[in-house]
Amino acid sequence: MNWFDRTLGVIAPGVGLRRARQRQALEVLARAYEGAKTGRRTEGWITPGTGANSEIGPALARLRARSRDLVRNNPYAAKAVQALVSNMVGTGLMPRARAGETELARQADRLWARFASECDADGLTDFAGLQALIVRSLVESGEVLVRLRPRRVEDGLAVPLQLQVLEPDHLDTGRTEELPGGGYILQGVEFDPLGRRVAYWLYPRHPGEAGGLSGLGHPVARRVPADQVLHLFERLRPGQVRGVPWFAPVMLKLRDLDDYDEAELVRKKIEACFAAFVTGAEDEETLGRAQLDAAGRRVESFEPGMIEYLEPGKDVKFASPAASGGYAEYMRMQLHAVAAGVGLTYELLTGDLSQVNYSSIRAGLIEFRRRMEALQWQLLVPGLCQPVWRRFVLAAQAAGALPDGAEIAAEWTAPRFEAVDPLKDIQADVQAVRAGVMTLKEAIARQGYEPAQVLREIAETNAELDALGLILDSDPRRSTKTGQDSGREVAPASSDEDRNDTE
């Protein structure tokens, strides 16, 4: 406080107190977050504090329709879906059975192979193909439904269970109501009083087919227990019930890019036109060949090598549209933003590798692959793979294909990512195994293979080679066996360094 404040406090304590409080309020406002201030820079910035479901519900149908339109008609949106599907799923996430008995695990693996080949309820693909279809719908529509369809033993399936993939349109979004006993339905999903999902209200067929070429009426939603439905979507906020298309942050930008590209194309066409304007007295004489258009206007055309003599008083002026630059740079910067919005690198979205080298593309792929691994292990495995495996085991046990009551778990392996420089990556894995920071099984799993199967095949191959008197560099016995032990002449390693070189 300065001398005036102190004097005012003595003469009029109430006025001095209000003055001090106002000064303190101004100081707090000056220290506040800039993003929370109001003024010219934030004018028109509407930020309602609504919940996730209040924001998603009214906008979901339109977001989904626009996202699908972009994928149908925009090449970059279509490429984004393809890149995300191929990197998240690839050739498919595959399980390896884990049980107390090795033979039981092998029996479960053999049974899964048969189940995976016939699990599609539509009979068009296998489990890997269903994974690709699920991820495609997940990206394009924001969510996807998978119905677990029990089958009869008479159907002749190895396991009486199949999977039916449904678009989120099958969910009755308009059904929102309170239920007796404290439960409620929110956007077609039914919850109990504790907030647990207990049922989904699904249309038996796609509501978009109603009134169309099929001539079918609008279907009526039916209640399906939650244990028969898998609902996959990326949760962005706690309490979120429905998923949002992954193109939501970049829809307007992709639409504007389409408009800009179309305008640029029209401008190029105008630049390519060879237009001439004839001025002077009006008469019937023509310049070149003349025709009348639909409106009755005279349109003349030129021919190569044509020489035409004009009457006195006539003049010809040619149009020369001005060219404008910056198209490529603008498109590149906007596509960088689109790639960031959908979770891709610019190179994967566009295929443009003109501005990268080995180090830069490797650094970009490392971050992208971390996101893909997070989606695989935080979304696909717990939301799709593990629930399907549990139902597979229960259905197989109920049908007598697996021992009843046996505990059979699964370990999932995702397809490996292709190395930018395979030699360097393999050398790094070899050094990591030798240094003891990675096991051989981990190194094999990183390549997308099942470690137990690979090691078993290596042992079988080595046994066959032993019978033939041959040995490979990959055989760890090479540095320890002598010619007398194996029937072959092998020079023993003289040191640890030499032993590593021979291995």
C-alpha cells in the first residue's frame, strides 16, 4: 500500500478496504490463464461445459454420414483408412493358447485355427478379415458392434460360435429414457443402477435400408443382452457411451481442400484456354470458322497454320490469364494438419517421400508405431480379442471339443512392423539378446512370430541337419561341439569374442 492508501485507511476504513480488495482482484485477473480471458481475441469462441454424451448425441449421425462421404470421395481420407487398418491389424492379431498342460494348449491352438476360418457369420472371410473390417468401421464410423452368435451343434462347425459385425447404425440412438428401479437407457445402451451395461437396443437390419431399393419398412429395435455384444470405440472422455469418427477434427479441412483443389483445377483450365477477342465494326465477316452456340452467340475457332486477313478497323486481342503460385506448399501444409488430426504421418497419408531421409522417417514411424501399439493393446485386445477367446473356450467346452473346466488363456501376437533398415534392426536385436536385456522369445515375438513354434521348428531342423551331417550359423551348438562329437570338423572358439563371431 502506498501513502494514499494508508491515509485513506485511517480516514475512511471501509473505502480503503474496498479499494484494497479491488486491487487484489485485478492482480488475480492479471495472473489468470490467458485462454480463460474474454476479449477481442476470444470473441465468438463458444465453449459450453456439457458432458461427452450431450456433445456426441446430437452430432453423431451427421458426423458419421460426412465421414463416410469423405472416405468414398476424398482420396486422402480413403488412404488414411487403409493406412490405419493395415498398421493396426495387418495380417491379423493371432493368439497362442496357454494352459497347464502343453498338449492341451496345442489342442486349443488347433481348434482355434478351425474356428478362425469359419467364425464369420456371413461366411465371407476369417478372423483376420473380420479384424480388418472392424477397424475400418472403427475409423470411419467411430464405433462398431460385434454380435456373438451361438450356433447349434447340427450346423457342423468346429466350435458352435460365430461373429457378426454390425455398423453402429444398428443401435437405436433415439432411445433414451429412465427405467424403473434406477436403470436407464442412453442413446440405445441400457445401464443398470450401478452404471453397468446390461443390454443394447439393436435394429435387426440396417435402418438405412428402410424405404430404399429394398422396399422394406423401418425395423423395430430389439433388446440384446450385453454379454452377446462387443461395443468397440476409442474413449476420449470418462463416461462416454458412443464413439466419434476419427475424421471429426479434420472434416472441414478435408472439405475445404477439395473445394480449393477444384478451384485450382478450373483456374488451370482457364489458363490453358486460347481465347481471342475481336473488336471493330460489326459485320458478317468471320475470323476462322464460326458456329452458333445454344444461345445464338457466334463462336469462332482457329486452326494450326491459319492466316487470316482482317478488314480495316478490326483488331484481335488475346487473353493471357495470370498464373498464381503456392499451390503445392499450401496443400502440403494442410495435409500435414490432416495427418496429425487422424493420427498418421504425412508420408503415410500422402505417399510423398521427397523431403525425408532415413533418420527423419524412422523418427516419425517410431511415434506412429507407439500409437498403433497403444490402440492394439488398449482397444483391440481387451475389447475384441480377449472376449472372443473367452467365448470360444466356453463354447468349445460346452460342445465337448475341449475339457470342461480347464483354464486355457491366450497370449496375443500382433503383426510385426516392417523395418526401415532390416539389417540394423536385426543387429540391434542380436546385441540386445546377447546383452541380456531381451530374451530370444521376445526377439522372435517382435518379428510377429510365435516363439514356441519357431523354436520347435528350429529344433526339428537342427535334428534333420544332424542326420545329414550339416550345421547352420544359427545353431548355438556350433561353438561348443567338436568334430568328434558331431561327426564334423568344427573349429572351437578360442575366446568369448570369437565364440560370438561364430554364433
